[in-house]
Amino acid sequence: MKSTGMVKRIDELGRIVLPKNVRQPMGIDTGDSVEIFTDGDRIILKKFQSSCIFCGEADGVIFFNEKRVCKACLEKLKTL
């Protein structure tokens, strides 16, 4: 994990600002959605992607091992 050296204060509504120089390398733009994960005492933010990680299809996507996979790709994986 890479430290940015930045410390941000949480406001009265529980919000923090993600600086542009942190968002840009991750491809996160204004208006994008992020997913929130926890891992022990860590909070992890990840750019939200609602499509299949293999083919990019957005319809019929389900979670498989915390990854989004469409039903067609899931069927292909079963044949491996």
C-alpha cells in the first residue's frame, strides 16, 4: 500500500474530499461512483464498475468471489 502523506478531516456529515491528484491516476472523475470495502481496520475505496470484468457486458452481472462476472463468462469459466 502506498502512502500519500495526506491527512484529511471528516466533516460533520461524514464526508472527506479525495484530492484530484489521488483520483486522477485511478481514473476516478467527478460524478463517478466508488465502492467501499473494509479489511480489518482499513477502509478501501475502489472505482465502481458495474460491468463484467472479462467482457464488459453490463446485463446479467452477478458477484463471483467479489468480482462482477456476466452469466455468459461464468458459463465459460465452468468449462475450464
